Amino acid sequence: MKRKEFHYRLAWRTDSVQPGAHPSRQGGGVHAFQRLVPFQAHPDPRRLHLRASLGDPAGHFWVRLHEQRGRIAVYALADLSASMGYRGRVSKTAVLADFTEGLALSSNRTGDVMGFVGLSDRSAPDFLLPPTRQVGAALKLAERLRGFRPRGGSARGMVHAVRYLPSRRGLVFLLSDFHFPLGFLKQLMASLAHHDVVPVVLWDPEEFAPEASGLARLQDMENGMERLMWLRPALRARLSQTFQERRDRLVAMLRGFGREPLFLSGGFDPDAVTRHFHAG
């Protein structure tokens, strides 16, 4: 069985009081020593530092503050509009299901809770999994995604995702093909500003570099409808150029929000996800 787990890490400290694997703002743990603090700020006589206390000219008592590590909520926020039903070399919903399965296994191993929100053109989710440590529930949802055919006319409902996310900052994987107006993307990213968002762009090679020539069936990315077109070399080159320009605009806008997108083309690659978190 192909391994689907990946490793993620945070560039920030959680304020969670729940024990976990991530650096925390909370003190009083049993991990690495952080600093000395006045006894009044952290009144724990078990951590009294005798040398610092006896040497304080003002007679203040000092205690050791050790790092506490906490757990977070990790979410998959999925675009379930019609364009996500595209089937090229692979099915986008299959890639989405593989990613969800990998996230379920990875978050469970790390000790985090995982949730899932799938939205299309409505404010109510098509799929919803509240944050849980029960990996089986997430795996069942991933299996349901494999048989799901997205039909939503747009991804407008995704701006309502914040009401289904926790109030405490979490890690959110934004999974979409991003075939919607950049103005909407700007609105969506602004609505998620409280969270650590990882945009995951799900494209299929057949979308921007089709192997077929002559008469071919192409899918409209806005509404999911298919139509027959004659794929001349010039049209294939124009498709490739259009996607490259689209990619450049996506990257520029997401970097404006301090987010580096992860492009997954042709399937789920857990190693690519891990590398994304360790780049730079």
C-alpha cells in the first residue's frame, strides 16, 4: 500500500493548553528550558531557581519556565464546485480524497485534531467533519469523496467557511483548482486571515498540456460543461500559455497574503507536501 502520510510543521506558536507536538506560547511544561521569570508571574515553587533567587539584590524569587508543547486543529477546506469534478489523467476528487486520507493519518500521528469543510455555491457545507481525533471518521469521509461528483455552479460558498472553523488559530489546507476569479480569491483569503492557510492547487496535466490531438472533449472550468474542440498545435500552445499566466497571477496574489501555494499536478504526492513545509 502506497504511503500517504506527510509531515507538517508550524512557523508560529500555538496558544493551546492541550498537550501536543507543536511549540506553544504556554509555559510550565516539561520540555526545553525557556527563561527565568519572577515567582509572581509563575508561582510554582517546584521550579524555584535557588542561585538566581539568592543572588537577586532586590530579594526577588525566580523560577524556571520550560516550554510547553500543544496540539492544534488541522482542517481541509475543499472547493466542491463543478470544476473539481474534472477527470483527466486522474480524477480531482480522487486526489482530494487521497489528500484528506493523508491528512487524517498525519494529524493523528502528530496528535492533532482534524476537521473537514467542503463547500460549493451554498453557505451550507456539502461535507462537514467537526475536529476529531477519530481517524476512522476522516477516512470514511475520504472514501465518500471518491464517489462524489461536484455539481456546484461556483465556489462562492467558501467565503462562509470561517463559521465552521475554530476560533483559535489553526492550520488550514485550502484545496481547490482555483478556477474562480482572482477577486473572489482575494475575498476568500481575507476571510481566512486568522488562520495559517496552505493553498493547495489541484491541477491535472490534461488541463494545460493535453496529450490528445484532433477532435477532443474539453471541460469548461467555470461550469463543468464539456464541449468538442479541434486541438490544433496552436490551440494546445495557447492552452499551455494561458495556464502559465494563470499560475503566475495565482502565485503573485497568494504571496501578497504571505502564502506560498503548493501545486499538485497529476496526483497526490505526500513527499511534495512535506517538502513544502521544509522549503527555505
